[in-house]
Amino acid sequence: MNRRDFVLGSLRTAAGVGLLGLGLGLYSRQASSLPAWALRPPGALDEDRFNGACIRCGLCVRDCPFEMLHLARLEQPIPTGTPYFIARDAGCEMCEDIPCVVACPTNALDHALTDINDADMGLAIVSDQEACIAFQGLRCEVCYNICPLRDDAITLDLEQNLRSGKHARFIPVVHSEHCTGCGKCEEACILDEAAIKVLPRHLIQGELGKHYRLGWEQQQQAGGALVAPDAEHRYNLPEGMRYEHGGEGLIEDSTPFPSNPLDTLNKP
Amino acid sequence: MHDYPGQSATAEQGWLKAHKWLILRRTSQLGLLGLFLLGPIAGIWLVTGNLSASMTLDALPLTDPLLLAQSMLSGSLPVMSGLIGALIVLAFYALVGGRVFCSWVCPVNLVTDFAAELRRRWAIRASGRLSRQLRWWLLGLVLLFPLATGLMAWELVNPVTMMHRGLVFGGLWGMGLAWLVIAAVFLYDLFLVRRGWCRHLCPVGAFYGLIGAGAQIRVTAARREHCDDCMDCFEICPEPQVIKPALKGASLGLGPVIRSQDCTNCGRCIDVCSKDVFRFRLGRGSAVLPAAPASETAAVTAAIRRSSSRQSNRSGNPPISRSSNRSIHLTHSNAGNSANASTNATH
């Protein structure tokens, strides 16, 4: 082999490998995106870092006592070999000892997670108020009752039922600071298609602009008005009338029935 | 005169003797697979996980060091159990031979061995030419990806882990399209390039070869003077280039031990040889015979360079500096192993 052959041979190999690498690189970008309906086990690093750290051994899958984790197969639109679960099929039961994290031989499932209530697998959202029967005024509350962090992650807010005019609606409300995204609510939803879903947090959670201040909170923190003293509002009302803030509106300042009944009768 | 390699060995020494290491090897491959399948099929969980990382009897962690390396290169800190597991695996293969993984453990070997066997039976001679160095380039690529992109890109397509994971986690009918990848490897080996996957491309094998560069269990052509040039060992060997210096290097002053890291320690050469030329031995032996006087060292070096010019460089240096490196290495081992070599001569 002379020098020319060697250089040309190496170049040819390098070009071939380069093409292969390009193909693999492009494919890996495509193949490393997680669909929103697939959730990672508790403690999983954020998706990009998870795809680098996970060695696809399936120890988390095997150590899950509820067998709700799976390894992605080649034909699934999930990075091949990585663990996932589908909330609608079976949510995470939130074991206190977190066996899946303990089993992980890398930090793909972050071993710093020791309290399962700090897990962040996603965030629940009542995604369809038209379908959810609680919004129709019916009593359901299944998602609320099955929530492992009931009253923290999901609360029921009472609202007036405007349709009947005399009943209450028990509206499920998710609280993002407590929800772990375990998916039990979506699994348990009684509808044919769940009206409460667990999705990756970044897809659904809003965030107030950093510069934004809520006046009443600032006022409460400061213990008073921050710009100028609040002026007492003066109403310019007809004589004998006052404004009732509880919803009555403009009313007479006096008692409805004066002591002399004739006064009422003679009123213009 | 031969219909297939090992024919005369079978005729002279019996079928069992001519397939001893093959049977042991298949037992090992299928037995390990069986151990992993015992859990999902029979509910007996001796081993969980797969070849990427496993836990045996809740006590012995084993981790694929190549995968852990990729994981760490992506910027993730390892966990103690994973690290210990990788060190155990590293130590084991460093001792018994890195590519023992390929021939005794890897499930893809069943497929590629089958392809090679069919190739022989159907007399498919045509084979595409492919550099055996490709696997080193690919290994570089595999390690570069997590470093550069933070993604373990290789694991998206790796047939080795894909096959084992598919079998253990899905069973024969549950591994999905991973079958296509395995079938592709099979057809590629069968029709396109002889031993194309394991010998030319597989970066996993290249990595394990690297681990086992100094392995202590080796095949030696101890009775090479009895060789009758039937070529059966070359025919059956998955890495035939490793045999030549050991078997035919006596006149060049080369030792009888197969020292190449490419050797998979599969033992098939031992099986098929009717003259019992080969056997396993402990220790690496020396590269050259003690009889070679110091003045001939240069000639010996040149001979090695010729006979194993394709041998991959251990140190990872660019190929252009390989020959000079090797000669330095040889003169060292010459001096260091002279005592060792004299015991060799008795074999």
C-alpha cells in the first residue's frame, strides 16, 4: 500500500462514515422527540438530557411493582428502548420508596428524587370543559377522589349552576405546584375520552411575565398603598340614596319601612 | 476434498469432539438468553434488565461499559451501582478476552453465524470489500454523538441491544420492527459482505476488543508444525486474519499464540482442526520466538507488519503512526518477556 492508496482509502472511509453519521444525526433528532401522550417515569431528567443518559436497560420497568412502565419499541414514535407510560392505560401509583428510580443504573432517573411528591412527570389539565360532566352540574369527582394528592393537586371549587339556578357545580381545579403528573386522574376519568389529561408541563403551563406585579399582592406585602395614599371614594348620589356593594346597587339610605306608614304611601 | 470445514475432524475424531466449543458456545449464548427470559416467561426473576444493564439476584449489578460511557459523555453522572457494574464487566472481559462477549454472549452472533453457515452451504463466494477499520470509525462516531449532541444516537439503531431488549422485553413475537433490523444484518452478512457485521462494522465488538487487548485467555497454535494446510480454520474463523501470524509465523520467528484483540475466543479453530493444532492457553505469551536473535528484530517487526497489517491499533493513534508504534512496543515486549518466552518454547 503506497501513500496515495492509504490517503485515498482513508478519505473514502471517512466520507462513508461521515455520511452515515449525518444520517444517524438527522434520524436521532427526529427519533429523540417524545410525543405528548407518553410520559416518563418519576425523576426523569428533562427530555434532552434523558435521551443522553438513559441506557435502555429496562430495570425501572422490571422494578415497577405495578407493571405500568414499558420500553419503547422501534416502530413506536418514542426514542427506541426508553421507558414510558401512558396515563390513560395506567398511571404511576407513586410508591413511597420509588423503586424505579432506585433501580436506575444511571442518573437518567435522578437519584436526587427521594420524595415521590416532588416528582414531575407532567401536569394534569382539565382539557375539555364541554365534555367533563362536572361542568354540566353533575356530581362526578372521580379525578378528585383518585388523586394521590387530593385537596393539594386537585381541589373542587364550588360555583353556581346557572342552568338550574339553584344548584352548585363541583369544578375540578388542578394546582400546578402540587400536581406530579402521575396520571391517575386521566386513567380514572369516566368519559370515553378523558376530559382531564396529563401532558408535559411545558406544553400547558403558562407563566406570568417576570416584570409583572399584581397590585393587591404588592399592597398586601407593603401593608399599604405604594404610590399615593388611597383616597376615600366619594359618591355623588341623590339625596337619601346609597350604593350597596354587595350587589344591591343604588338603594335608599333609610330603612325600607319608616315608622310612619303614611310616609311610604305618600312617597312621590 | 472438503465439503465443509471440520469434515475431516468429524470423521477422524467424532462429531462431538469436532463441535465441542461450538456446543459450549451455543449453550452459553442461549443459556444467558434463557436466564433473562426466565423472569418474563416463568416468573422466576434471577436476572432483571438486559445486556445494557442487569441486576442478578438483587445483588450483582452488571452494566455495559460502552453504554455507561455514552451516558457519561452526554453529561450525566453515573450511579454507584451502574459504575460498579461497568467495572465488573470491564475486569471480566479484560481477563477472558473482550470479544468473548461477541462469541459467547451477544445474541446477534447467532444470526451472523447462521448467515456465515448458509454462505458456506450455498457457496456464496461474492463479497463486497469493506475496510475492517470501519468499526473503529463507527466506535468513534458512537462516542462522539453523546459528546457533541447530548443524545445517545447509536442506541436508536444498535442491532445488538435492540435484539436482546426485544427478546427479553417483548418475546419472539413482541419485538416489533426490531426484527427488520436483525433481518437486515442477516441478509447483509449473507449476500453482501462475508462476516460483514461482526468483523467490519459492529462498534460494540470493536469496543470489547479494545477492552480485551491484554486478555489472559488466548488460543494458541501450539502444535502448528502438525498443520496440514487444510485451511479449515481459516474457513470457519470469523476473523481469519488473526490466525495467520500464529499458525504460519514460525519461519518468521513469530510466537504461536493468537494475540490479536480481534480474536473472539470462539474456539471453532480448535474444533475443526483434525490435527489438534490449536488449544486455549492461559497468558498472552510473547509475540516472537525466543530463538530470534536481537539483530533480526527489525525483520520480525516487518514480518508482523506484513502479516497483520490490518490489525487495528490499540492505542487509538492515527493509522499512519501505527507501524513505528508497534515496533517500539515489540522491542519492549521482547526484553520483558524473555523469561516467559523460554517457557513458551517447550510447547
